[in-house]
Amino acid sequence: MNYKIQKKLTLNIQVYEILKDMILSNYFKDEIKLNEVQIAEMLDVSPTPVREAFRMLSSDGLVEIIPWKGVFIKKYTIEDLTELYQCREALEVLAVQLSIQKIDIKEIQSLKTKITSHSESVDERVKLSNTIHEIILKWANNKRLTEMLSQLNSQLVYDRRMTAYDEERQKEIDSEHMEILNALMEKNEEKAVTSMQNHIRNGLNYIKNNYTH
């Protein structure tokens, strides 16, 4: 992957976006500590925007800044993940409740069609899964909710990608998504909420049973 600085955006934001993408795509692999000087040299910038990017990534929960020791890619415990999934469940349920009376039936049908014909590639699976949740969130039309879920999903991206590599879990996810979409199409709020709760809880249980960090 080619990471280059562009002149249109501020350096702080560009370095932040580049580092975020590198972390989420596992560019650093087994490296945990991030070297400010090396990253600055690689991106051909001064250490200052790298330092600011580290602070922004820390706010996202993607890195941990430890005084006198350095900046480390955040690794979550089972307890951390449980709390994150509990928060995600509450927020995703709220998104369902806010969107169910407004969501476009044609968009739901389009998503259902994509589930039955999606690609086997991991990237496509993750993209489709994200799209389903993003469309529900779009119709919820709540900026604060969108911001909070965006931050949570950044922290959970490693673990959500793990499920995309498991054929059996992927089939379960397709079925769970279909249940959610059917309930939304029927405008059955109780069923939609229960389906979303089951989907999030099943995801957490899978992570707990397969966690290797």
C-alpha cells in the first residue's frame, strides 16, 4: 500500500488518517510500539503532525500513549471488548428504533439481494456488513449517535474482521442480517430490536470463544 501526503488537507489530519488506515489494515503486523521518528521519515513530515495524530488516535482508542515509554497500538482484553459490545448493542438498538418508521423499503430490498449474492472475499464481506449497519444509522438521522458508533466501530474493527474469515460464522451473520432487514421491512420494532440484540451478542460470544490477542 502506498502512503503519501497530499497538499490539500492539513498535515495533522492526513497523518492521522494514514496512521489510522495502517493500524486498521494491520500494516504494522506484530509491531506494537510506534516509532514517531520512523513514521515521520516514512511520510516525509516533521514529528509534530505525527505527535498530533497520535493524540487523535488515542482519543479513538486505537493507541495508548504511556509517558516516558512511548505510543503503543491498543490491545483489548476480553473485559474491554465486553464493555465495547455492550455499548454497541445499546447504540445499534437505538438506531433501529429511530430508523424503522422512516427507512426506505427499496434500500432494504437491495441489501437483502446483496446478502444472497455477495462475494466470498473478506473485504467484500466486511464492506457489506458495514453497509447494512450504516444504512440503518443513516435513516436514524442522529449525528451524535453516528459519531459514537463510528468511534466504537474503529475500536472493534480487528475483531469484526476476524468473523469474516470464518465461513460458518459468516453464514450465521448473513442469516442474522436477513432477520434484521426482514423485521425492518415489516416495520416490526420488537422483532427488529430482538434481532439486532441477538446479532451483537452472537458476535461478542464468537469473539470470546476465538480471542487470541
